Amino acid sequence: MTTALPRDQFPVAERYRYFDHAGVAPIPRVGADAMRWWVDRVLTQGKVDYDAYETRQDATRAAAAELMGVPVADVAFVKNTTEGIGFVASGLDWSPGDRVIVPAGEFSSNVYPWLALRDRGVQVDLVPPVGDGGALPIAAFERQLAAGPPPKVVAVSWVHYGHGWRTDVAALTRLSHDAGALLCLDAVQGLGIVPAAFAEWQVDFAVAGGHKWLLGPEGIGVFYVAEHARDRLQPLEPGWASVAHRSEWENLDLVWDESARRFEGGSFNMVGTMALGAS
């Protein structure tokens, strides 16, 4: 059973029949109210009450973890889908001859980070779609896996941005792991509209910007890094927020936070997290 969202939360519906959630969605009133709360607070108080902001950030992180079906410790905030995929593509330890499999026809944000690895000797192979509809059944990945050496990463969109093909993530993860590969999921076109269970499906990495079905603003997204894969990924933007002792300013030992927060280098889009959490 599905429940319609309250129409009064979407003033955009007074002017448009709005169908572009797969592009950039309108934010609801609760999201706009959260942004105004932040603006009014820093306008009149500056940033003197850190606990109030931390509480809202923690709530957003917990809501994202619940939507993804993952432990909250495995969730980091990122700017967008592209940044999260880039963290995986550039943060893994690559050697010449390593291989990546990614579908042909993917949105460019899930292609360019992998193609850039060719300069480091990484082989990037594209999975051709099946038929005019652009289908990507598991058998298409099986054929590509068998056509070369075992890959290090299989990267795929959960839901295709153009024609809506939905990948059987649990089946593809099993196939990838059987081949010794990690599964990196571009989840931006599914998260918030399709029920997710990334931990149960044994996904290694998943990322989604908040401005589509999550009804958040642009410039904020969520990044899932499974605990078993965390130490395989080098943080690319280390800073005060990445370490276990983030409040000990004079302690300059580089000790990564045990959670996915190690991928949050410094101050980030605070107003975005407020709005995303509310939405």
C-alpha cells in the first residue's frame, strides 16, 4: 500500500504537474522551513549552539541509514553522487592490469571516474545493453565477467537515469563477489522511491545525491561504505572531521574515525543536511 504525500507540502503543484523528480525535485515545505530555521539562527545568533546543529545532523544521518537499510556508522555526507563515486574510484589501491566493469550508457558521473583510471593502467570494460530498451539483465554482466580477468570493481546504477531499467542489486552483488569484485552502486535514481536494503544485499559502496527522490536541495548527498570495505578506501580529503579525536585540536596524530565519517574532511553543507533531513 502506498500513501500519497500531502499536497500542501508542495506549492509547486499549484503551478505545475511536476514530473521531473528524476532530474531535480522540488523541495517540500518542511525542507524549506528547515533551511529558514538555519538561516534565521545564524543570522541572529551566529554559531554558538553546536549541540542543536549536531542533533539535527545526527537525525539526518540516521534517517539516511534507515532509508538505505544500513548501520548509521556506515553513512557519510557528500556533496553529490559524483563526489561519492570519485571517492571510491580514486580511493582504492589500483595496480596496472586491474579491471573495472561498468555498463555502457551510464550517466557520465558513473563513467568518467573509472575512465580516468586508464592513465594508471586500469582496464575499463563496458557492458553492452540488451535490446532497444537498454536492458541490463544479470546475464549481460555474466558475459562481461567471463570476457576478461576478474574485475576489482563492478560499478552500476541501481535505476538507469534515462530509461528506468532497475538492476537486481542483490543478484549482481552475489555475482560480483563470486568474481572477487566490489560492488559500487549509483543509487541516486532509486533511493527514496524504491525500498532499499543495501546491507542485506551486501553492497560495498552506494551513493546518492539528495536532490531527486529524497526531495532535498542540491549540494548534499549520502555515501554508504560497508564496514568490511572501509579500510580499503583511502580518505581523499582528510581533515579535522576525519579523525577519531576531532575535538582535540592539538592532537595531530592521524587516527581515522572508525565510522564512515572519516570521509567527511571538514565543515560541510550544514543547511543542506538540515533540509535533507526534514525532507
